[in-house]
Amino acid sequence: MDNLFTLAAQIAECRELRYTPAGIPILDIMLVHESWQWENGQQCLVKLEMPARIIGKDALNWQHREQTAVEVSGFLTQKSRCYSKPVLRIQNIKEYKG
């Protein structure tokens, strides 16, 4: 089974950079998206907020980048064993030029 997710969004919030016990940087961010999509032959306005996580060297590069438009791809997983809502684990991130 595939679990691939791609989204153009804006970084609304960057939380404080933290590190795993092994010294790997982790950055939790909140993405916001708004667009018009076609569904059942009609346009509908789509708005969403999605928590996301960047792990590794990209976490260092994207801290303090609120309000930056980005294109991200990765996979969806639950945040933790106790928190079952989805979070996007970002594997690729780049500035969105439109």
C-alpha cells in the first residue's frame, strides 16, 4: 500500500526546534491551505490546517520560516501511540513559487 501525500501550503507556525536523544533535529510546524477544487462537476472552496513534522537537516533550514509558501511531500501517520489524529511527516520541502 502507498501512503504518499503532496500539498502546497503556507507555514502558519513553527514550534521550537528540539532534538532526539540521538541528536537528530525535529521541527513541528502547522501548515494552512486554501484552494478551489473541482468535485462532482462543481467548484468548492477547500480550507485546512495540518500539523506536520520535519526530521533531520531540513528541520534546521525551516525553523523561523512562518508565512512562507511551501510545497511538501511525505506520508501521513499518527502523531504518537496516544494521539491518533494524522500528522504529515515531511520528506521533501521546498519554497512554493506558484
